[in-house]
Amino acid sequence: MSPASKVLIAGGVFNIAYGFIVGIVLSRVRERQAEAPRYLTVTHMGALMHGPMPVSYTHLRAHETPE
């Protein structure tokens, strides 16, 4: 596996983990008040939507057949 692939996988995994951590914080805030701050919601959703992309791309590239 190339160093670039390792970086993409690590970055994607950290991004997903960050999204889950922010989700925990978001749930704690939502327990206390009906409306969560917009920045917290956007950060949570962005991390969970963009985290799998580098991991998926690297996985797809790993299964390509050489020409």
C-alpha cells in the first residue's frame, strides 16, 4: 500500500471518528435544549458525509486491475 493510500485511509478514519465525537456532544446539547447550535450540527453532518470518501476511494483503487 502506498503512503498516499495510508494517508487517505487515516484521514478518512479520523474524520469519521471526529464526526462521532461531535455527535456525542451534539446529543448532550440536545438533551438540555430543544435547538442545537447550527455550527455543531453542520460540523457533525459534514464530518460524517465527507469521512467515508477517502476511505472508499482508496478501497476502490486497491481493487483495480493493473493495465
